[in-house]
Amino acid sequence: MAKKQNSNSPDAARSGYQIPGSAAGKQIEAWQTQMIAVADRFNREYRGEAFELPEEVEAMPIFQERVAGTLQAKTFSPFWDVAKPQKNQRCLDIGCGVSFLIYPWRDWDAFFYGQEICDFARESLNARGPQLNSKLFKGVAKGAAHQLNYEVGQFDLAIATGFSCYYSIDYWEGVLAEVKRVLKPGGIFVFDAIDSTLPLAENWAILETYLGTEVFLEPLSAWEKLIKAAGGKVVKKKTGELFQLYRVGF
């Protein structure tokens, strides 16, 4: 079932190795478990593999919407509504999936960089992206959001939408620190978080958990507190049917 997570975080290391017997090591191990589950679920989804679900889950109206293809529109966050990529901007899409193939990056004429833990999406995008536009497509690195494989101050815009809910809010302290590091002064960060007060939230979280990706529900006030603690300022919001979209400046 969906969890409501305590926002008080331990001191967590940003490195990828575990510290045996320490609180930080246990926290990193939990994050790694979550990453494996997320990568596995979306590898299966991109490959078109079937998910075996209990009959009572398949009977839920939200599952029927998923089968009919109408659910995606309700759970989608159009990041360009709060921060449209501009010509010649360097943009980093974290957890990008196949973004460059389905969004109008060529119309925006912005340089696309990605980072992704799902091998199928990353390999597909690296294979097809240069064919669409070798000038704008700068490749997708493999890696998690808390360890961005890019230089200090490299980007004008960073985007992380659609996956905040799959990790505890403690994890996002490290993500925000990394995003701040790779953004230029005055750069923009766009991300989304579930509004747990919306009617769709609980049933969607239940469905996602059965699909293999446990969902952590947090009040939006906790996310906004986290942004402020990281030195960020929310400059624009947009509420959808499931997620609230944020434009953040550092």
C-alpha cells in the first residue's frame, strides 16, 4: 500500500557504496532497493510485458482507465507549461525515459541531455536520438538522480518529473543538492510531486504498488519545506489531476 513517510531524514551519504552497520548505509541500501524496483518495472513496461495483478485490482476503475489508455493524460506533467526550454539552452532531463522521442525538443531548438536508470529507455533513446537530431541530442547517461554525471554549472534547465513519488523524501535532499550543483546561477529546476489530497492519488498509489513501484505519499507542504531548506524558491506552480508541477529557482 502507499506509505506516508516521515520527513525527518538521517545524515545520508551521497556516495554509491554502503557503510556497514551505519544509519547512512541502511538508508542507501533502501534507496538502492527502490531504484532496482523502479528500473525493473519500467524496463518491463517499455518492453510491453504483461503485469499479473490480483482480480480485485484489475476490477478497479483506475486499472480499467489504464487499459483504455485514458489514465496517462491524468498522470502526465507538461513541464513546459512552467518552464519551456529556450533556443540553445542546455537542458538536463533526469529520469528522462524516451523524452526526446515524444516531446517537441526540435521545435524548442534546445540541447537535450538525459540521465536514466532504465536500460531499455536509455538504450532506445541513445540509438534513435541522433537520428532525429544529432545537433540537439547530446546523449543519455546511466545513473540515479542523486548522482548526476555532469559538470558544475553545466545547465540552464533541469527537469525531473514523474518519479518523485517512488522514493522517500529523504532521498530528494541529495537530488536537490545535485541539481543545484549542475545548474548555472539563475538556472531553473522543474519537478512534480503528488498532491495526496486529490481524489486520484490514493487509488493510483495502490495500482502503482501492485505494478511493482511502491508510492510514498507526502503532503505538498513537506516538499515545499524541502525546497526551501535546499536553498530553492518556488516561483511557479501548476496543479494537475495527480501531480503538482513546480518551477524552482536557486
